[in-house]
Amino acid sequence: MRLEWFLALRFMWDQRLQSALIVTGVGIGVAVMVFITALITGLQSSLIERTLGSQPHVIVTPLEREGRPVRRAEGGEVLVRHVERPIQQARSIDEWQKAERVIRLLPEVEASVPLAIGPGSAVRGNTEEGVLIIGAEPARLDAVIPIRKNLRVGRYDVSGVDVVLGVELAKNLGVSVGDRVRLRTASTEGQVYVVRGIVDMGGREMNRTWVLMSFRAAQTLTGQPGRASAIYVRVREIYAAEGTSRAIAGQTGLTSRSWMESNAQLMTALSSQSASTTMIRFFVLVSVAIGIASVLVVSVIQRSKEVGILRAMGAARAVVLRVFLIQGGVIGAAGAVVGSLLGFGLTQGFRALITNADGTPFFPFSITPQLFGLALIVATIAGVIAGVVPARRAAALDPAEAIRNG
Amino acid sequence: MAEATTTDDENVVLKLAGITKAFEAAGSIVEVLHGIDLELRRGELCALTGPSGSGKTTLLNIIGLLAKPTSGALWIAGQETSRLDDAALTKLRSRHLGFVFQFHHLIGALSCAENVAMPLLIRGGVRPSAALAKATDALEQVGLADRASARPAQLSGGQQQRVAVARALVADPALLLADEPTGNLDTANSDAVFELLRRLNRDRGTGVIVVTHDSRIAERCDSRVEIVDGWVHDDSRWKVEV
């Protein structure tokens, strides 16, 4: 192989301008691929991160009770015309400890937390706001959904009569840390709680309704003592949520919904975005490969006499084949290096020039060493593949003919 | 024509028996070689002459294993070649044959020393540094040691052809085929290149076939085979020495 590398590199060096031009061309193509991949991957992961910032990866709830179907007598006479769905809210997971044990044994599960959730209202003076009471052990809920990270003021360390409110809710009620607020539900008069923290979950609905308290306090307030209304689960790899959700449903008999299922529209948007990015990358790659192939075809024509001489001197067809395949691969690899640098420069330029009002970058580029490694591998393989046709042509040259006619 | 020698004779570097070559042209078969018998011994310098279109180049291509004969047998260094595939023929070329062409055909991308080292590198089994050292020795023998690192384009026509001779001989082939090696040179350079071939042929015992139109060159060879219309017209081997 040493001879083939030597000849390939010498041939390329001999036609420096031609080599430089095609490497630049390939580099621009690779830069486009690197830039678009970094941009789309960054946008998607930031979107997912924002979505999952306030959502668990999997929500496990009691099995939904279905109404019985319309009953018909023989002959088609309708016996029961209308069947109402049973009230779902009142239901809770009775044996949540057992279910949670099963969930925690699943390999992809990183953390889980049982919650007591229910509707209620917060009253202060003449103001009454509808709220969502969410009770869970603070540390455990924080391991599933980042709460502490989103605290505006105070702390999320609730027990007894401590609560943490969404930022909008606190504003509407006019309370801050240390103030008191009455919470009640449809079935209980409730009691007075002390605000320990105010949290900004990034979504208006959550900020307007969330009241976080201890698991036990919420169980009492929402009227489900000893029971949990849901189990929230965090998985190690976010795209494993769907499989884990199915496994949970299968093993516990409970209803389980992954974040992907809950955000089906987002997932559709992301996958169509990924598909269009793949199309762009594919066509850029094809044009890069065609560019390399055309340069090598010309090179084979220019060098056919030299190929003939090499063959006459005893160089095997395979040697000639490899000389041109190596050239394709080297052009691809060199183009990938140039393109990676160019792509990286572009992302840094965009980062520096286009920023949000607070100075943070507008485009959340995702640049990883893997991206450059992948660009190198893909471009090199594309180069070698592009070299196949010209290389086969060179290897098939009749030496006598090539020497005589060039 | 010399009496056919068996291939067991290790002094026979080339033997042709009944070589014919036919081409298909415009729907009909045209035979350009009609049964050539030829033998070349070690250390023999033979001129292959004949008018243009007589079949010299076709014969040289067959001898150089660059074309297959339609019928007949060909031995190179004792090995019969008609049943060998392309890979085996390629290997045989790299082991036993050297070529000098009319237009030197050096590889422009390589230095003179690298051009000369190429047959050694192709044959393999030698370190590149050793191949380059041997190439520099070969260049010294043709008087161009000082131009080892020059590119072929920086040399005169005569110098380029001397580099081509060094390249053809560096791997010590059993048989050297020279197709009009002086055809593109002036008289002085032509004489210099021929003398070089002659000297190396004497010193190393390489069998050499020189295709030439130049009667001055042909007369200075050990023997002369004239091809006319695809036949051996005259085989005057009056002073073959082994």
C-alpha cells in the first residue's frame, strides 16, 4: 500500500491547483453539512430541553375506566342509548408502592416519584385563583423535573404547611416568601399554608396554577390519603421513554404515557425537520461525490499514459485501482477537515453576531467532536466511492494502448 | 534464424515459436504477424527492424507481455506464458522485463531518482530508501547522479532518455525492450544512449531487443531481425556471443 499512497499523493501534489480547488469545493459542502447539522441538532435539543424542563419523561396514572358500549338487543333495538364515562379524577393508584418498585427495576429508569395531584383554589383576601395542587417529596420530584433550578426566590424544601407557588400565581395573589395563603378543594375547607418559594417553570399555565407541597400534605388536601394520583418517571435517555412507557404499562397494568406521546405534534414537527435536514445533507453529499468523481475522471485521462507505463513496469491492476481510490479518499478527508474548520467558524460567527437581547446566542448550535468525526468518515467514504468508477477505468486501461495513444 | 533452443537452456531469455497475431477490422480478420520464430540469448543485443506497419510494434508488445498472441508460444526467462492470466503476466513483467520507449515516458510527478526506483518499488520487497539508493547508483551509471532530485521536465531529451534507460535496467531484468530509443534524439544523443545500452548489455549480460529505423544503430547490434509484412524477412545473426 505504501507505493499506492506515494503515487496518489504525488499525483495530487503534481496537480496542486486542481487538488486545492476540489478540496475547497468538498470543504464548502462539508461546511454546509456541519453547519446545518449543528444548527438543527441544537435547535431540536433546545426545544426538547425546554419541553422537558417542566414535564416528566413518563407519566403513570391509574388505568382509565371506559364506559360500557351501547347495548343492543336482538333485532337492533337499542337498550342503552347513552353511557357516561366514569369520573376519572377521583381515581388514584392504590398500590403505588408496588407499582413504583416495578418501575424502578426497569433498566432505563433513572428516577421516579409518586405524586398526589388535584385541583383546588388559593384564596387570599378577596382573590381566589384556581390552582393545581402537586404534592411530592421535594428531592425526589426535583430528580424528575428540575424545580430548584427554576426557583425565583426562596427554597423548594416543603413539609407540613409549606408551599411553593408558580410565579404568576404568586403575583396574582400578591404574595411573596413568608406570606400566607389559604388553599382549599371542592371537598375540603383546606387550611392556611406558608409560601416558602416562588418558581418559574417557563410556561404560563404552570406559572399560573402550580402549587407545590409535600406528598403527605397533598394527599390530605386532595382527599386521597395513602394513595398517589400519578407516578412521574425520568429515563436515562430521553428517546427511551416510549419503550419504557410501554414496559411500565405492560408490567403494572397502569396507564403510562411518554413525553413523546404527550407531545405528538412536537415529535411530528421534529421528525419532518430531521427528514428535510437529511435530504439536504444527502444532496450536498451527492454533489460533493460527483465533484470528486469528475476531477478523478479527468485525472485518469490526463494520467493514462503514466498508468500505462506503470502497468508495463509490472504494477498490478489493483495497484492502479488503489492509487485513484486513495486520491478520492484523501480529497474527501482533506475536504472534511477544511469543511469542519469552515463550519465551526461559521457557527462561531453566527454565535457572536446574532444574539438575544440578554447577550445569549440566538442559535443554539450543537457542536460535538462526534459531528466532526462523522463528517470526516462520511466525506472520506464518499470520496472513496466517488473514486470507484474512475479507478476502475484506470485499472482497465490497456497498457500498450495507453502508452501509444495516451 | 538460429536453431530452436530448448527452454531448459538458461541462456535463452526469450523464445518465440509460431507467434501469430490477428485483428478484426471492418468485419474481416487481418493477420499482422504470420508465425514468428525468434530466440534471444543472454547478453545478446538484437536489432528489430522493418518498415512502418510491418508488425514490429505488435511483436514488441507481445514480447513485452502487453498483448497476447493469437497463436504460438512465448517463453520469457524459461517460462511459457500462453496460459498465464493478467496478474501472472504483470508479475512476470515486473520480474524479468525492462522497457525503454521512444518518448522516454517518465512520470512527470516524480523526481528522476523516484522514476528510476519505480520498478523496484513495484516489484516490492525492498525498502523505499534502499530502492532510492539503488536508483541513484543507476543514475550514476548513466552519468546523471547529479540530477537525481530533478523533475524530468527539467532535463534535456537525451538526459530524459538516459533516465529511462536507468529505469529500465535498475531492477536487473533478463530482457530489455527498447522501442525506438533513439528515434527522438539528435545524432550525438542518439549515439550516447545507444552506447549506454550497449555498455549495460555487456556489463550485466541483459538481453536487449532494440526496435529501430536507424540503420547505423542496427548495424552496431549483435544481430538483426528484419520484419516485413508480418514475416521474419531476414535473420542475420552472424556474431551472437553469449
